[in-house]
Amino acid sequence: MPNAATARLAYGGDYNPEQWPEEVWHEDVALMREAGVTLVSLGIFSWARLEPREGEFDFAWLDRVIELLHAAGIGVDLATPTVVPPAWFYRAHPEALPVSREGVRWEFGSRGAICHSSPAYQRAAARITRALGERYGRHPAVEMWHVHNEYGVPVLECYCDTSAADFRRWLRDTYGTLDALNAAWGTAFWGQAYGEWSEIQPPRAAPTTTNPAQRLDFARFASDSALANFRRERDILHELSPGVPVTTNFMVSPTQCDTIDYWAWGREVDIVTNDHYLVAEDDRNHINLSMAADLTRSVGGGKPWLLLEHSTSAVNWQPRGIAKRPGEMARNSLAHVARGSEGAMFFQWRASRAGAEKFHSAMVPHAGTDSRIWREAVDLGAHLGALAGVRGTRTAADVAMVWDWQSWWAQKLEWRPSEDLDTRERAEAFYAALFDRHFTVDFAHPEADLTAHPLAVVPALYLTTARAGENLRRYVEAGGTLVVSYFSGIVDEHDAVHPGPHPGALRDVLGLTVEEFQPLRAGRTVTLDGAAGPLTGDVWAETLRPAGAETVWSYADGPAAGGPAITRHRLGDGTAWYVSCRLGADGLDAVLAAAGADAGLAPRDGLPRDLELVRRDGEGGRYLFAINHADADASFDLPAGTADGAAELLAGAPLTGGRLTVPAGAVRVVRLGG
Ligand code: GAL
């Protein structure tokens, strides 16, 4: 954990001093102290500067930067710069540039152009990592190692011949025999059987759709091959820098990276760190932020994590660089902290004058320190200083949401029953519905134990292994309440349909079968009738056959008219709900209200819609974060029995009668008493 010695929340950002003359470094450090910066990420893009020619190192400048920071009491999250091999490397090893599915070899001149299977890249990355570890591994300023940068973006998969050979090795390790591979990939279809390993290629561009099991395995291979490179660097740093945590910055938001299986990666880092950028156009983009933060915490098993990058204001790579409103940066930062982050870091410290990201906001903007952004950055540093006590506490969640990157990859492949099926969209819709009910979400892998949560939702799980199906059934039998949405439980890990009627892996737990999918024409809707009132669905419907489940809403019209639409199955001590069409916010709210009642979750009615309330509890105390995203003040009662001795930490706000008012756009954090 960074800052272990000083017990501070981390505050700072990516620091790129090589873009500035040395006199600016002194001003930087003085300003960092003014803002309360505790940690900076250093050297992420510095390979060409650190190793200007192969095997020739220049550390003098970095020595000086680290000494300056250290003297000012600022910690360093030191990067291995392996996301940007220098120009000399590519001239010597053009084969290390990645090749697209269509056979285009990407050129040098941007960043992240890496074939993860390239032995030359692996050797060069290990050499610079070792050199950095030897020089700085025991330096007292180095509080954390930052390996690479955002594995998975901008490109992960490489289709070159070296990758092809590596893919074949991965397949041999996975399947052992060609017979097993042919069976798993269903190569009897379209005459694709392989008689020799050497016949197998990556799923390069082909005349029509490629074998989906081959594509799914290639996606797994790509995530694994980058992970092997992370592990190599991590192990070198563990050897040379004992006790210093090693991380790599994730981008868990499905809006931002779709190539990495973060469930697997979360187990490999010493501390999970994440980068998150708002979807600027979205008026309620704080919900996507919360979802990313909850997912980040979950891939780390619920332990505290660290937000390593977000923006003080505009980003430069979205269609419009929309500036954050006053107070929004603090709301964003503190929402991450509420959901488990041990601080708030930014890209970047000082806005660049040149290069691709000069219009990206920074802690020190082009406008300088006489600016709103700078003043808010200074205020945020003070706020984080006041919240040091939350370190080590854990976010308390109410509901589990099942999420699986591999299922998402499989569902996104071509030739599904409707192009309107969208795993990410469903996950975001369910998440928003839970957010609006003021429930905090823990994400879970489909095979993980869910029993800590009374309610578990499965927004879209097209690929459901037999083990996952059993896991969900056991969860319900043991008393859990499960809500499953359509097109889940359909295929196994090889994208083969489970035997028997759909949804093969979930028939038992749901107490029904799907006789026929009924995707709707574009723009069409269906009406659902039920005792709790009518609902509207779109995109999808199904002809269902209950086998134990009761019908709670039925189709009033559309292709499945007269049949069940939303069902409820009592099984063992629990209940499993099934939703067979795409519901909007109102429909999801109605189903979650009913399922929440089954789960015994007390409704949090009467709270303002965009008042975000999140708890962190632990030995350091119990903290309630109240973030008001609305334009009007919001008031609420503190939880029963917590008002005595409670104190508000950011503004010293009064807790009159156990009630707190959060002004429009503001954040309050209460250390609960009682
Ligand atoms: C991140 C990346 C940073 C910077 C930032 C802002 O994805 O790690 O280096 O590019 O986005 O665009």
C-alpha cells in the first residue's frame, strides 16, 4: 500500500518532468506542496530518455527529480516505461510492431504499439525494468511501482506470425491434444477440422464470420500474453525492491477497455489501481464512475485500491472536451474514495505544451494557478488530508452483480440472434437502477461465492459455465434472491449451446425453459401486464415454458403475447426471478423493488435521486460519504443510532437532530458515532 509510513490518502498525478526545463521542476515541487500532493507517478513514458541508445542508460535527470520530490516529502510511484519502446528499438526490431486482424502492421509514432509475444520486446522490457529496479529499488521515495501503462489499450491483440506461434503454444497448453481442440471449437461445422497444430492461425480477417470459439480463445490468449509480460516485470521488481507494492493501472470500466480479463489480473497485482475518465456527454456520468469504482474494488477482492488517473476537467480524446462544473472534480474524486480508493490521482500534474494531449486538463492548467482548477485542486488536497482516517476501511455493499469479461467477449461476436443484444448496456442499466435505489454494488465473477449478499443480479451472462450455473442454483437454494435477465445461461466456455432447451445452465434455478427467442424489430416495443402495473419492453422477447416458476408479468402483445414475460421461482430457501425482455429504468425499478422485498432489503425511499450515499467501515471508524450531484440542496437522516458523537469532516457541517444537509453539488463525509 503506498504511503504506508505516513498514513495519508494519496493525492497527486502523473508527473512528466522530461517535458519541461529543470527550473520548472522546482516550481512544480513548490506547487505540489501547496496543493498537498503526496504521491506522483513518474517515468511512464520515459524509456527514450532513460535508454537513449540500446543498453546505454541516463539516470542522472531522474535521480535529480526523485531527490527533489523526496526532499519535499512527496512519494514516487515509479513506472517502468515499457508502454513506449523507443524509436531505436523499432528500427532494430520492426517485427515487434503489432499487426491488426486485417494484416496492417501499425507504425511507431503514437504509443502502446506492442506485440506482446515479441521476444525482442520482452528482453528489452526486462532490461529497462531491471536497470530501474537496481537503481531505485531501495530508494526511500519509491512507494509503489507502476508497471507499463493501461495494458489492453489502445491495442492488445496482435495477429503476426510470432503471435500465431505463441497462440499455438497457448492452445497446446490449454487443450493438450488436437482432438480436444477440434471438439472444443466445434470444427466439424464448416469443415474446419485441424490435423496438425501448425495449421492453426489466429482468427485473421476472413471472407465471412470466423469460428467463434477460436475468436474467444484468441481473446483469452491476448489477455494472458500481456499478463505474462506484466508478471515478468513484477517479479524483477519484487526481487530488486522487496516490500514495495507493484501495480499496473487498470481501466476496468467496460466503457473504456474491453480486452483485459480483470478478474484474472486482479489476483496478480499487489494493489489494484484504476484509471477512470467520465463519459463527458452523459448528464448522469457519475453513475458510470461509481460502477467503475465498484468494479475496481471487486476485482481486488473488496480490499482498498487506488484511483491512479482521472481528470481535473476536460479530456482531449472525446468528441467534445467538456469542462467539469465547479465542484465536480471533488465529487468525482470523493466518490472514488467512498467506493474504496485510498486517494485520488490525476492525469496529469502540469498541462503539456506539445504532443497529442495538450488539450487535456491537468492539476496545473495552461491558465496557471490563478484559475478555478488550481484552486479546486488545492481544496481537494485539504479535503483528502482531513479524510486520512478512512484509510484501510472497506466499502459496505448491499447487492452483488455478476459480471464476466469472457461472457461479454463471447456475446459481442458476430451472428447473435439480434444485433441489439448488448451485455455492457444491460450491466449499466441494472447498475443505474440499483444506484437510483441507493444500493451499493459489489461485482462478482459468476463462479464466486455470492452468499454475503441477499440479492444478486445477472444483467447478461450469455456464456455461463456449468459451474457458474450450479453456483447460482446453490446461492438461491441457500436463501439468496437472484434476478436474471434474458440471453443468459446459453453457451458454455467454448461458445457451444448447452444441451437441451435454453437457458441450459440456468433452467433449474429459474424453473423454466425458453422455447423460442423472439427478438423484436428495430424500434418495436412490447407491453407487459402484471398485478403491480403494466411495463414496457423492447429489443427482445421470448416464448417461455414455466417448469415451476410462476408468472408475475405476462406479454400483453408482441410475438409472445399471452405468455409469461417475467417469472419468479421459489427454490429451496430462496427465489429466482427471470426477465425475458429489455426493460427500461421504470421496469427494472419495479422488478428490483419486488426482488428486493424477497431479499429482505429495506427500501431506501425518500432520499433525493442524485444524493449518493456510501459507507466505509473498519477499525479506523465508520464513515458515511454523502455526495450531492443535484442542483438543489439535499437533506437526509443519519442511520439510526449513529448520530451521537458523529462529526462531519469536510465542512464541520452541523448534524442538527441527526439530520444533515448537503448543499447543491457538495460533498460531506460523516464519521459516524453511536
Ligand atoms: C489515460 C492514459 C494517460 C493519458 C490519459 C488522458 O488513458 O493512461 O497517459 O493519456 O488517458 O487521456
